[in-house]
Amino acid sequence: MGAAARFIFRRRGSNGRGKGWHWTDIVTWVWLVCGLLIMFGPAVWLGFSSFKTPAALAEFPPTILPYVTQEVRVEGYDKPLALYEATLEGGGTRVLAEVRRIGIVSQMVDPNAPGEIIKVNIADRAPVRTMSFATENYTQPFVQFDFVQYLWNSVFVTVMATLITLVVNSMAAFALSKYEFRGRSVAMLIILATLMVPLSVIMVPLYSIISTIGLFNNLWGVILPTVATPTGVFILRQYMLTIPDELIDAARMDKASEWQIYWRIVLPLAAPALAVLAIFSVVWRWNDFLWPLIVLSRRELYTLQVGLSIYAGELNVQWHFILAMTVVTMIPVVLVFIFLQRFITTGIAGAGLK
């Protein structure tokens, strides 16, 4: 047994070699298993359900795997008929094809001898199902709709907003952490106080400003109002406070400009905090729905989150497309987290040192 397996399956006792199971071991395993199911269960269900047909999604009780009822072509019928395993009155079972259903009675035929109609109670039949992945849930939105354009719009908004956010917030954090001036603490308190102001309060004046300067129905109207975030300023400022002032003084003695100090010294040292803010910014912008919905009215400018709403009509909701495109929208965020996760602990821990 490897070291990892020994660590996972160790029990309470002397150096983990105790005999039997202690009640704390059982509680720990139940806690971990329940946590695993709660965290990853919905994601697994979403992934498998995105390959289901509309009929499979409407089944009750629901299933995890994408099953479909097998169909067979029967002589004398234009459309394929669904196969069922029917229990007959004599107690035997046969695989029959359903022609039609009238009330609680299903009219069925033998696919090999379709001349005789066999009536079976719907409670005495079970569908013959097989696993099938409906890949058209992923292909049709990109072929028949504008999801490629929606994807590009989301990528553009997320990348540009994240880059501008990192620059603007890092400049503010650099000034609030390394420059001594009157009112510095008050300015920081005012920035943090804006965290308590909900979007609904500033939505109308913000919309008026965007409309006045001509950014309505423009992707920059989605990007620019959200680039300055108090959370980003706070995280970067707290991390930059840990950078020794002696480094900056030495750079000034070497006649480095303030821009060079910021760009060549402070930003590289603050890379872990910048990575944390980048992850937050990507998640915020990628999942943003309300503000793009307000600013954008032209369909070709929709982001992915707004584009998903076209499948939710007043009388019909195309859940198979919504689930498939939701999986697509999750992929970039997951990839960003995988590549930058090693900076999260370092950046957040460093932000709390002062």
C-alpha cells in the first residue's frame, strides 16, 4: 500500500495503526463522502444530463446516465416504434413495439410478426433502454444559432475587463500602500464602503452615463463600468504592504522613475495577489448576466450568459440546449482556476499579513 493510500485509510490509534474503527473515523468518512457528493454531485449530473434528449430529461424518476428508449422499424408503420419488455397475462415476457397508447392500455405488436395487436396495461411494460449521448445538444447551438459569436463576445469582455482591472486596481493599491499623503486611510475606507452599495442602487445612474457617452449596445459599455473593484484594491494593497520599502528607496536612489518602480519591482513581487484577482475577475465577468442584459439589446452583441436566455421562452424551455451550453460556459473558468490555483493560497495569505 502506497503512502497516499496509507494516509487516506489510516485510523485513529498509535501513528494511525489502531485496530478497528473509532467513532471519529466513521464520522470523518461520512462527512467527507457527503461533502464530496454535495460539491461534485451537481456537476456530474449536469455533465451527463447535457447529453440527454428532451424526452429523457422529462422522465421521472430522473436518471444520472443518458438513457434512451430503443426503437425499431416495423413493417407497415412509417415511423420507428419504441421497444418495451411487456409482461403478458400468462406470466411470460416479450419484447414488443408500441403502436399507440389509449388511456392505461398500450397497443403493441411483435416486430417480427406485426399482424397481431397485443393489448398490454402500461403498468406491465418497461422500456428497453440503452445508453446514448445526444451530441447534437452541443453541435446545434453552434451551427444553427450564434453561439460562436456569443463565445467570442464573452472572451473579449472577460479578457479586456480582467486586464484593465489588474492595471487600474494595482495602480490604486500601489498609491495607497507606498505613498504617504493626507487622507490615505479615509480614501481606503471610502473604497471599502462601496462594497456595501448594491448594483441595484447605482444601476439607473450608471445606465444614464453609459447611454450619454454612447456606449449603449457596445461591449465597452459592459467592460468599463466594472474595472475598478474595491475587493481588488483591498487585496492588492494588503499584499503590497508586505513589500519592503527599502526596495523602493533603493530603486529611487538608482534614479528609477515611479512608473519603473511600479512596473518592474512592485508588479512582479505582487504576482500571487494579481493571480488571485485575475481568477476573481474572470469568474465575475464570465458569469455576469444582469449588466450585459441591460446594456446590450442587439443579439449579435450578446455574451454567453445572455445568449443562454434565448432558450428559455414563455411557453417552452429547451433544457437540453441550456444544460449543454452551461457546460461550455464552465470550461474556461475551470481551466483558469486549474492553472492559477497555486497562487490562491499564497495571495490570500499574503494579503492578510498586515
